[in-house]
Amino acid sequence: MDISILKNIIQSLPMVLPEAMVAALILLLTIACIIPWKKPAMVGKSLSWIFGIGYILLKINQWNGQWDNGFLGMISLDNYRIAGQLLLGGLYLFSLHLSAVEVQLKNEERMEYWLLKAAILLGGSALVMSDNLLMIYLAVELLSFSAYGLTAFSFNEKGNKAALKYLLFGAIASALTVYGMSILYGLTGTLSLTDGSFWMNLSTAPVSILAFAAFLAVIGLLFKLTAVPLHPWVEDVYQNAPTPIAALFATLPKIAAFFCFMGIMQLLPPLSAEAKQAIIVALGFIALVSMTAGNLLALGQKEVKKMLAYSSVSHAGFLIACIIVPAKSAWDAGLFYAAIYGIMNMAAFGLVQYFETGKKAITYEDFNGMGKKHALWGIGLVIVMISLTGLPPTAGFNAKLMVFLALWEQYETTSTTIYLLLLVFGVLNTVIALFYYIRLPYHFYFQEEGEEDYHFYRRREVVIENRLQWAYRIALFVAILPLIVLFFAPQIIL
Amino acid sequence: MIATEVSAFGEILLYIIGSVLFVLLTYFGSWLFRPHRPNEEKNTTYESGEDTVGTAWGQFNMRFYIVALLFILFEVEIIFLFPWATVFGDAQLIAETDGMWGWFAIVEMFLFIFILVLGLAYAWGKGFLNWDKPEVIPPKVDTKVPDQLYDAVNNRY
Amino acid sequence: MEITTFLFYLPFLLTFAVVGIYAERKIAGFIQDRMGPMDTGKFGLLQTIADVLKLLMKEDITPARADKKLFPLAPIIVFSAIVSGFAVLPLTSGWTGAGAQVGVFYLLTIITFDVVGILIAGWAANNKYALFGAERSVAQLISYEVPMGLCVLAVVCVCQTLDLQAISFQQGIFAASAGQEESYLFGIKALGIEVSQYGGFLTWNIFRAPVLIPVALIFFIASLAEANRAPFDLAEAESELIAGYNVEYSGFKFAMLMLGEYGMMLLMSILMAVLFFGSWNTPLPNIGGLPLAEWTSGEPGTLSGHLWGGFWILSKALVVIFFQMVVRWTYPRLRVDQLMIFAWKYLTPASLVLVLLSVIWRMLMI
């Protein structure tokens, strides 16, 4: 036994200080679960906020630090990953805010709700910095298990069904992942991705087995990214989970998986050229199918949350497209895209939640004629939808443009067909996306509200407290503002 | 006498095979001696003389699943603790690291155990450890004995 | 090159079952102020042998509605799981059994298999009594598995090894010759009193680390539950469940389940002797010019070593069994909710604390 191992472990401890903070939050909330509070929502919310902000501050503190591999190559940290984690922290806080406004469901009375949310942040944060197959697997599992639990938090039959569906789907995905990882371990004798022998041994492994194993091993990540062969659960889960939760699902795990993927691709170079090419083509194909299928499925939806669910599949395609371009420009594009994607999805879900809890608006038709009464909200809605489509003057445009530019550059230097295909399909998909995104503002402003429906909605209308109204407005403003600002000044993030 | 060299797990296998063979042997032995005269009455399911209704193959009480879940939680914990238990107090390693080895390992594991204890505390606090008890309905009897005498007896035990 | 201990343990188990059932009846009689069996043979000595013959001659009934394949399988699983547990138990200083490094860990795992057998027995009979008995029994077994595992863990923390023979050597005068650490009085090195030279009860685990005394108590309670013995014999509560999971078994299949139960008793008692009471080491210490310990334990590997070792370990185990029987006839049966609460709310937290304490004790020992 080497003493240096012990030293390495002790020296790596500061690397996970922010994560330790989140873990402490989880433990505290567990204890809080069994104490009968007078106002459990207050306790859960304030604890989550304090520790969430603490997490972000500690992460900022890590910025530009000299971080090496930690815990014997289990994790590693650099500015790119820290940026990703900061993004996760921000999304977590925003989702906390959305939950606080959610007056209908009384979920926040349950301490477990806050606990599982914190667990998602911990899982995502760990996933971003994992450098070891085992670590990746554990982080994905932590994300998934909390997600299964949270899905059921709408406490109705549909929610339970969705949670069960999610659980079964996730269980199979995770079984396949661990199977693939075990084959990779068998081929290489190590689980550490930073270990040179891992890639060396992979290069000499039989191609058919390697392809099979590698595909299985990334299933877990693709599942979190909701890329196409692993997308069927999104519809039910996003539709039936409480909306702040759906907003969290749509952003945090995906972005975490994206950064993890980026980290893996960064380590690819020791692999032989053919193998790299094969990986790129395979992932490129997944990206292609994801963006197209996601878009086409979204086109057929009648309910807004389902539309957003499938549109997130399509966005996953764009994220994967960034992953496979091994160039600096793609990195920036990826970071930018992920950030914008997170912000605009949060905003979109926030708006949907507002209309859902306040006006019981679920389908497109429910939004008919609301433009007259809620003009200000409508402006926000239009901005978010335009941004989701990827049109100027919103940051969604910059994000897509940067991805396309990166793809084009890569095509020019390597002339690999897949990049061109991705580019073409990406542009085509943006056009398709226009139809279903703009449908919402169209119903909002240009459709007349049915007379009968009017009373129906009035009866169901729920008055949101004034104080909360304002909190809500500010939050959405905070989310929507960057979409405009970043269009004119994208360098803020880069 | 068996005088071959068997490895440790070979011997364990020997035990397993030996005991299974022993049971089969006794089955065979009793088959030689015992009578075999089954009839319909004999082969019915025993239910204290009543005719059985339906099958016993049905659902288990949910409680058992919760116990099983808790069991798995703790067994996994114990599985993780065993390898640790054999190394944390290694005298040589502790000497090499000036005692840091032992204390670091202990702190790490205490944290681990603490988290699991929290799990137990959670199950306890949420009442998952309590077994279903039927509601006790005290029978109403028309007697001259005052109720508090009964209560005194009931509350004592 | 050793002869497998199987050749000793299986016949010993059979003999023990015969003698043990007789002893149990006599002890029960004694405690309840009656005679116990008296008719068959002098003092009823042949009673159990007659019972065995009866079981052998008895018709073997498989209920028509039972699962025909699983029904005979259950006794095999129960019996072989328990007998396999004996594989790693040392018998004497020179007769180790399977010297697997994972030793006691293997033992804990293999006897858990017993649970599967019991569940199969209850399920296959397709009898409501049997199924309820099996459910309760399984819940009980797995609940008490946890404190028991933690108790074993506490011992492992002190001894730093899973090998039962190594644990045995640590607790006697041969520690140094087997390459084990020497013991200090109460395990506290700072006291500076080395006791390995004295041997005897001073080097037993419960004296090497007195924190293990409550651990031994919890282990004893858990072992009662593991063997399905009173006061934890709810699974076979005669008044409620007739005979629990073995209600439909008759003839030698029943005998095998019964034998499994007695096997569990013996296994737990020997394990307890090994873990806490010095295994095959003598209880008598060397006192100055009076080397009692050396007189009462032969050199490892010699004939006298075998004889003394076997004598000590088995008599310790039998003393533990005597207490198990006394407990059975002294305490009333627990209610099912008390049973589970006792395991989860008292024994488990207590044994967790004891594990932590023994970890700290270990740090005092070096």
C-alpha cells in the first residue's frame, strides 16, 4: 500500500467541497423530514436556498484553481466543467423558485420534495466532473432515482403511471449501461477514462465487440440526454410531473450529461483514427435522428408540455452535434447552447406553469384569446418561443448559429459528410420547429376564445397571491432578459 | 479417508455436495421403510379440519416488503463495512502514516454509517417500523365490576 | 493436507440432535417441575432414538395441491445451507476446516440461504398456515440478520481478520507462534500488560476488548432468533399457526427441517464460542509457576492439541446451547410487532453504536 494514495485522497477533498455542501443539505433535509415542523415548506425552501447559494459561491471560488485529477482519477475539474456546474446551480435555484410559487399542489409541504431536488443537483454536479465509468454510472443513477421519485410528486394516477414507466425504462437503460461498462472493463482492465491503458487497449479490441460495448455504455448518458432511441418516456414524464420538476428534468440532467460527454470526448485522442471516426458517425447519426424525430413528434402534440418535451429531444440532437465536433469553436458553441437552452426552457416551463396553475391552460386551445388580458405575459411568451425556434433577435439564434458555424468549419477542414448532413438537417429542423413553437403565440393572440369555454375557465381560474405574482414576474423577467441581452452581447458567457 | 488436497472453496463445495447427498440419502432410506398408501383425505391441505377455500398463493402484506427493503439497505452496508473492518486498524499502515491512516478510515466510515443510520431514523420517524396492530375494542360486558378495575389490569400489561 | 471437518461435523450434528432433543425435554421437565420422558429406556434415554425410528417409518405425504417440485426441495436447501456454514468453523488448533480468507463473511452469507429454503417450504405447501409462518419467519430472520451481522462486524473490527482460525489463535497462548498480534490486558496497550503469555480467559475476545461483552449478548439474542427458537418462535407458534412453514411436512422431510433448526443452534453456539469465548483455547491461564494453560492445551497439530481443542470448543458451545434451552423454557413468546420493533429499534441501533465503540477500542489496541 502506497501512502501517496492516501495523500492524493486527502488533497482531493477540496475539489468536492461544493458537492459536500449539497450532500450536507441532503442529510439535513433527511433529518428535517422526521421533525414535525409548523411550516415545513419554509424550512425546506430556506435550507435549499442557503445551501444552493453556498454551492454556487464555493464553485465560483474554485474558478481558475489548479485542479488536477482527484480521488485517483475518479474526478477532474477545469474551468469548462466548473462553468457547467455553475449553470446547473443556477438552474437548480431557478427551479427552487418555480416550486415556491407552485401554490396548488402543496408539494413543498413535503420535505422529501426538497431533498430529491437537492439530490438531482448533487447527481448532476458529480456527473459533470466524473472521469471514471463507475463514477459516471453512480452519478447517472443518483440523477435517475431522484427523478423517478419526483415524477410521482403530482400524487395522481397519471403521475404514478408516468413515474413507473420512467422507472422501468430507466432500470433497463441502467442495466444495459452497466453491462456495456462491464464489457469495456473486460476489454481494458480499468474503469478510469483518464488511464492511458484504457484507450490503448480499446484500440486493439475487436471492433464489433467494442462498438457493441461502447453503445451500451453510453446508453445511460443518452437516456439522460433524451436522445432518440431512449426518448419514449419524456412525453408522459414531462406532462405528468409537477411543472417545476419537469422544468428541472428538461434542463439539469441533460446539461450535466452533455458536459460529461464533452469531458469524455476530450479524452478520445489516444484512440485510433478509424475508431474515432466510427464514434463520431454513430453519435452524429443519433444527433440527426434526435433532432428530426423530436421535431416531428412535437409537431403532432396538442398539449403544450408534451410539445416542450419533444422539443427538448430535438434540442438534445443539437447538443450532441456540438459534442462530436472536436474543435474549440464547438466547445464554446456547446457551452453557449447549453446555457441558453437551460435558460429558455426554464422560462418556457415557468410560463406554462403560470398559465397551468392560474388558468388551467394545458392544451393549445386553452390558450385561445388570452392575449387580450395577459398582454405582458404574451410578450414574454413570444420571446421565449422565438428563442426556442432559434430566430433573431434572441439568444437562441446565436446558439444555433454557433453550432452551425462549428459544424461548417469542421466540414471544411475534414470534409466528413456527417457534419454537412447535420448542418443541413439542423437548418431544416429549425424551419419545422417554427410551426409548433409559433402556434402557441398564434393561439394566444389570434384565436378567439369560445363563449362557453370562457365561463369554464373563469370558474376554474385560481387567484395567485399578489406577492407570488410579483415573485413570478421578476423570476420570468430574470429568465427572459438574458435571451435578449445575450443576442446582442454573446461574449458575456464566452 | 479422503486424503486429497482441496482448496478452501473446494472444501466448501464438498460440504454443500455432502449435505445435499445426505438429505437425498435419507429420503431414499425412508422411502425403503415407510408405507405409501395415499388417499384423497390424506392429501388434502391441512387447515385445522376445515375444507380449504381458495389457494394460499396470493399477495404478501406490504409490510414485509418494507422490512425486506430495510434489510437490503443494511446488508449492503454491512457488506461494505466488512472489507473496511479488516484494514482500518492495520498496525503497519498506521505506523507508516503516523496514525493518519486509521483515523482517516474511521472518519470516512463513520460518515458512511451515519448516513445509513439516518436512513433508519427516517424509516423510524415515518413509522415504517411499526407493525400493523388491530384496533383493540374493549368488549362491553354488563357486570357489577367497575371499569377502572379492568383498566388497571389492562394497563398494567 | 487435512481431512475435511465435514466428516466430524455431520455425524456430530446428528448425534447432537438426538442428544439435544432429549436434553431439551429433560431441561423443560426440570424447569417446569416434571419428569420429562421416562418410559423408553432407563430415564427415557432411548426416547429420541425411538422418535427418529418413528419418523423414518412414517408415511411421507405430499398434499395434492402443493407444488410437487419445490416441496421436497425446501428441506434440502434449508439443511444444506446450514451444514455448509460449518465449513469455515475451526475445530481445533490443528484442524481448521476450509481455510477461506473470507471465513466468517462466507458463513453469514451461506446461512442466509436458509431464508430462501423456508420461504420455499411455506410457499410450496400451498397452505395458509405455512405461508403465514414462512412470511413471518422470513421477516424475522432477515431482521435479526442485521444486528447479528453488525455484532460479527464488531468482532472483526477488533480482530482485523475474517478468518475464524486466525481469530481463534489471537485468543490464546499460541498467538505469537501463529504470527498473530499479542494481546494486552483489556486490549489497552497503554497499560502495558501483555497477557498472551498467560493465556486462558484473559485473552478471550470479551476480555481483550470488554466492549464485546454487550456485543456477545446481542449476538446471543440474535442467534436465538436466527434459529427460530423461543422467545422468537413465532413462525411455529402452535396456538396460531399450528407449526408454521413446516405444517405440511411429515416423515423425514420434517426431520430434515427439524435437523436444520438444531444445526442452526449448534452453528450459532460454536460461532459464538469462536468469536467471543476463545474458540478452542483453554479458559485456564498460566499462573506464575503453575502453567495451567499449557497443561490444558496441547501444541497445535499434536494429538493432545486436537483432543483438548475439540473438548474446549464443543463444551463451550454446549454451555451456550444449555442457556438457549433455559431461555426457551423461561421466557414467553414475543408478539409479532414487538419482535420487529425489538430488532429494528433496539438491537440494530445498539449494535451500530457498539460497532463504533469497538472501532475505537481497536485504535487503543495498537
